[in-house]
Amino acid sequence: MKHRLVLATLVAAAAAGAAALGACKSSEASCSSAHRCLPKVTYEDIISRDQFPPEELAGKVVVVNFWATWCGPCKKEIPAFNRVYAKYKDQGVVMLGVLHDNTVDTNGVLNFMSDNEFTYPVVVADQEVLAAYHFPGALPTTFIYDRQGRIVTEHKGPMSEEQLAAQLEKTLGRP
């Protein structure tokens, strides 16, 4: 009798644990965990001053790449990011280059962007954006979020064209 009571208690505890785990998984699916979801911040384009508010990014795959003009690996990945952006921008992919660099003035940034033929928006790394991503951190760092705003990739260091394209294919649900 005592063994049955212990067994019943263990079964009930296991069921409660499974239910709690299921609740955690469902909340993750809806992206309620703020540190693993696309931060709800508004990004501002350095050149046009266009804004990218959270509601405009909803339902899209979002690539957020932190970089700086002085960062060698960052410079090296720009051509690859340009090519990948050209391929995926019409497929619901938004790419934002977050300039985390206070060593150059606006004209220097504009010249750098022109020299490197950026095709994707470069946005300001203001305090709101930096706090939302817990930066400063390693440069470059790339975050990829799925259409539900859930993080699928956090990559520290440079990404090759192949790596970035493969992650986007996977995020878009392609084999």
C-alpha cells in the first residue's frame, strides 16, 4: 500500500513537471522570453533616417548584424552580406547592419558605406538598441530571427556567404 502511494505521488509529480515543461515550450514558441526574441526597439537608418519599428519587422525573417568600420572581419563579410541580401530581400528577409562605432563622424560613415557599396540598411546603434542586445560584445555578431521573432542564430565572428545563406534557407523552412 505504501509503495502504491509513493508510486502515485511520483506519477503525479512527473505529470505536473511535464505540464510545466509544456507550458514553457509553448511560451517559447510565442516568443515571450524577451532575451531570446527580436528586441522591440525601433531602428533608424543612418542615411535616410527611415525607421524600422517592431510592427514593420513582424512576420519577417530579420538579420541583425553588429559591425564597425575599424573591424577587419566586419569589413570582410560586407560583400557576402550584400550578395545574400540581394538574393533574399524579396523573400521576406530584412537585413539591418547595426553600426557600433563611435570613432568616425557621419561623413566618414557615409564614405565607408559608399566605398563598400552597402545594399542593405545600416542603422544607428543607439543606447536603446545596445541595451536590448546587451552590447558591447564581439564584433561582428549576427542575430537571425524567424518570422515569429524567435532567435534562431546568434553567431559571434564573421559569417561567410554560405553560412548566412544556409541559415536563411533553414529559417525560411527550406531543406
